[in-house]
Amino acid sequence: MNPTVTQPMKKPRPFNHRPIYINTRRDLLAEIELRAKKELGLEPDISPLSEDLRGVFSRGRRHVSHRQKGWGGLSTQKLLLLIVLLLMIWKLLL
């Protein structure tokens, strides 16, 4: 076999991405409804984005709330207090 001769490379599979969380029908209906309200002269209902997002981030981080209970981890103040207490105990024992 000659090491300089190489086999032709296979073509990669084509990329086919289908979004699963997009509802195009709902978006199309919302756009048609907004356009109709503008034509009739009605104010479109535009709710603030913060109301739509309320509670979304706290639901996704439930595991963090477990850390907040109890001692809550070692902060700098708690660590310094622990070191001072250990030094005082060490001085008393010697």
C-alpha cells in the first residue's frame, strides 16, 4: 500500500434542525390579531414582559434554595469567627 494515496472522504450528513418549542400558528394568529386591532383603532394589549417572566427563574433553581437553609455555606465572616474561636481554644489549651 502506498501511504501517500488517501481515500476520498465521505460527505457529512446534512444538518436538519427542527425547532420543537416554536408554535408558528400561535405567532401567526397573534400577528393577525394585532394587525386587526390596529386597523380598528383599538389599543393592543401589551403586557409588560416582567409579568410574563415572573417566577420563571426561581422555578429553575430550586436546588439553590437548599443551600440557603441552615448555615448557608461559609461566608467570610463565619470563617473568620471560626478561626478566632479555634485560636482562642488553642491558646487556652497551651
